Amino acid sequence: MLQVVKYNASGNDFVIYHDSVKKSRNDLAKLLCHRQAGVGADGLVVLVPHPEYDFEWEFYNSDGSVASMCGNATRAVSHYAIEHGISVNSEAEFLTGAGVIRATVNGNYVVADMLEPKFLEKDIEEFGKNWWLIDTGVPHLVTEVKNIENFSIEEARELRNKYNANVNIYFIDDGSMKVRTYERGVEDETLACGTGITASFVRAHSENKVKDVTAVYPKSGEELYMEYEDGQYRFGGKVSKTFEAEVTMDIPPYML
């Protein structure tokens, strides 16, 4: 039987477990993440051993595709690693497809050092808005809007396919930010996206529209924060372990 833990990080939910073998688990991700027939999640994360770091992760979107990075998952996985003794002293250091992540765990509050952003393109004009394309581990289109409620999923889906990127809008309100994200792999809007929040903050901060420490609210409504200090971007917020379970559904052996 497969033992898994379900985590929620700001509305992003993940199925997490650890194994001794690195392998392709695309089909397993689709099976476990299915909302009706499986456990149900935005993504599957498997922790496997690494000779230099605490562990290496395998991250899969709910459609089975591989993603190099996921901000909310870094926080959930760090909490899991501390609870299971894979990481110690309230600190986790692990390898993702986009680079090494370091995180600090304090109870259910986790702060992750995000990867250095890459500015891929700045002056993209689409649907009457100016977009920046920023890679924060995965590519994100970001634009500032005057009404956060006006998020067209149809437009976002078109941009996602045209630029092969996640799509974010953000609104700055009295020094804080509200962010909404359409995510690749889920192919819909999600309740939160850590790398999307980071990309939105990176643009707003580089344009001097927000302070070095800024509260950010995704669609879930949960308060998160972004910080910039000495060239390092940090992303913090609470995570919750929803449940631990033994998966009793029939799983073909090649998936495990």
C-alpha cells in the first residue's frame, strides 16, 4: 500500500510521499491527483535521496506533466521533510528542477528562499495590457490591473498557449497586493501560486510600487508575504497537513 500525506498551502493542495528511487511517475500523478477517482490535488511531489542535499523532489502537475518549480509546494514539502526527519533543525535544503531551495520551518509557518528571477521579456502588449514575462522557476506573464475581479479565463488560456507560460494579474491596494493566477498543468485558475505571486511581486517591486516587505493575498484570501533583502526574494505563509492516508485503490506496479 502507498502511504501519502495531503497538504494544503494557501489553497494549492498536494499529495506528498517519499521513496528511495527516482523514476517517472507521470501516470501516478494523474491517478492520485484526480479529484473524483483519486486523492485529489493540484500536484504530486515525491521526495527522493540526493547525495548533496536533504533530498531531491519530483514534481508533477495534476495532468501528469513535470514542473521545474512550485512556490507553494516548496513550503509544503519543507514541512513534510521536517516532520519525517528528512530535514533537521527546522531547515530544509533540496533540489528542484529549477535549482536549490532553502526554507525555514517554524511550526506551520514556512519561509522559502525563492530562486533568482529571470526577466525574459518586458513589453508584451496583449488584450490592452502590458505584460512582463518573468521566470521564477517557471515562466509567468504578469500585469497590473485596476480591477482584480476582472480576470478573463478565456484570455488567460489564450496567453498560456501562446507564450507557454502561467498567467497572472495583480492589484496594488494600500501597499498590499492581490494576485490571481491561471496555471499550466492545472489548466485553470488556482487558489494560489507561489511562483506567480513571486513574479508579480518582482515586477511591482522593480517598478517601486511596493515595499521590500509586502503582504500578498491570492484568490484563497489567505495572507502571505513577499520580502526582498540583499538580492534575495523570500516567500512566506502557513501550510496545513490535511490528512495522512493509505491509498487502497488499485495502482499498477509500474507506477510505483
